[in-house]
Amino acid sequence: MMKRNECLEILADQLSDDTVVVAVYTTAFDWIKLRPSPLNYIFTGAMDLASSHALGLAIGMPDRRVVVLDGDGSLLMNMGSLVTIAGQAPKNLIHFVAENGTYEANGGHAIPGAGNADFAGFARAAGYASASEFSELDDFQNSLSSLLQAEGPVFAALKIEPGPPPEMDYRMMHGAQIRDDFRAALK
Amino acid sequence: MSDARPTSDPVRGASIIAAVKSAGVGTVITVPDITTSDGLLRPISNDANLRHINVCKEDECIGISAGLSFAGERALILIQNTGFLDSINAIRAVGVEYEIPICLMVGLLGKQAGEAPSEARNYGVRIVEPILDAMGIPRALIETEEDVALIAPAIEAAYKTSRPTALLIGQSPEAE
């Protein structure tokens, strides 16, 4: 099992500056500290919609890489999006899921079927171009470059230790400024 | 006072599609709806000038449309009233509170000819307009060829103000 921040640090180090990153809740708050950027899209609204926002962005901007930092609890609410994404087959989409088996933002309660569900298996069965899972940080670090260059949609499940949620600034997340900054950064 | 609508001059699917395109919509995101299946979804899915994204569940449409809007593209969501009801939280968060232009075209399954939606015998139809009104989402009922003139301005207004809008399809548009 890995620590989420360690995975995010490796990712932040290897992502190009022009990559759009769609991130959910607790992961979003950790991510924006590691890679502050107006291209961070953390205003998904409903907790299950990150993958769907990312699909729209990837289709609308086929020359720009779009990375999703999803949560297992979030993705469980939008499992059909795996099929939708595979059906649309955006080559520029990479879908990471932090699997810690809990709803970290909502009290740390276990997700249904925690430890039983095979998220990489779901993505593979849905038709993603590739799907993998990582439990060891070295494996993830050594594989990341290939993942980022592969033709998408790419899926990677990251086995993460549950932990206390980060400090969460919902006022910032829900405010208009970051959406305006995102629009401006795309121009 | 009843707001009963005439059932003459039924709307044609081709007219709706032309109006949608005239408003700059390049993508239609769908879950099949009985009311609009033949008159709209079938020709849309065969239209080489429209990108068609079919999704598993209606709330996906909201996220995808939002992503497209940030990418500078206009989209229309074509779903059934039951799917609209299933998507309310996503519409609330993304469309209303985040002020993102979400354009909904909603077939009113079970609405009878001549009924006003708010007086429909079908419960799932009867509650659609009050819900839209409670959410502050502008709406227009499209049933006749004359109503088609409402479509493009509604979509333009949605993108100009960056707010959602809803176009309710009360009768099955005529298929070509």
C-alpha cells in the first residue's frame, strides 16, 4: 500500500505544465498544494462526476492531456462512466483512482465492498485501452512515464492507505475565481 | 387557468435539429427518450455534422457538457423527464451553483396531447416545470413548429449568461 501524497508527488514531478488535472475532494486539496496551477479542475460539483467532466474536456481539447484523480467512492457512484469513456476512446485521457476503501471526506466510512472490487478489472472489462494497478511506490514511479505516454484511455488504480483528510477549503473549491482562472489559462 | 396547448402544426424533428445547430451546438449527449427517439435521436445519431455521445446514465451528461463548455464547445443534452429527475443534484451543483451553461432538451414521457405539463395526469411530467422554476432554470415548451423559434435564443442565452436552460418536448417530433 502507498501513501496518496507520495503518489501525487511523483505524478506532479512528471506531468507537463499544460496538462489539465481533474481532481476530487480530498485528493484535490492535496494535489493543488503539490502542483498549484490554474489548469487544476477541482470544481466537479457532484462527487461522482470527475470522470465525466474529464471526458468532456478530453473530447473538447484532443491535443491536450487530461488526467483524472478520482476516488474509489466517487467512481462507484458513476461506474457507467467507465463504459462511456471507453466507448468514446479519448486518446488523451488518463484515469487514476486512489483506492483507499473509504469515503475520506465524509467521515472515513468504508465504501461498499471495500477490498473486494477490482477497479482496474472494471476498467479493463469496460474497454479502456489499458488498465493497471499499483501497490508499491517503486512500481508506480517506474511505470508512470509509460502510462503518461500511452494512447488512452488509460486507467491506473493506486492502492492507498486510508488517512486523515487534508485541510479542505470548500469556499475556494466552490468559488467562481478558480473557474475563471481555468478559463483564462486555456486561452 | 389552464395553459392548454394546440395540437395542430406538430413540431418536426428536422426543424428542432436545424434550430439547435443554428445556435452553434456541435455535440448532443444522450440517453434514449421515448418521446424523441424517432424524431430526434435517430437522425442526430446519423448526422455527420453532429458529434453524438451516448452515455449510461443521465447525470454523466452534465459533467461532459460542462467539460465541453470549458473547452469552448456547445452541447445539448437530450434525455427523458425521468432522466432529468435523476440528474437534479448534478444540475444543481454544476449548472446552477457553478453557473455553467447546461442546455437540456427533455422529452415529457406520458404527457397527453393538449395537456399543459404542469397539469399533466402523469406525476413525473407534472413536477418537471415546478422543479425547474424552483431551481431558477428558464424553460420553454416545444410542441409546434412555431415553438421552434424559442430554441436558438434559449441556447444563446444560456451560453451568454453561463446558466442552464431547459427545452421541454411535449409531443413526439415528426420524423422524416
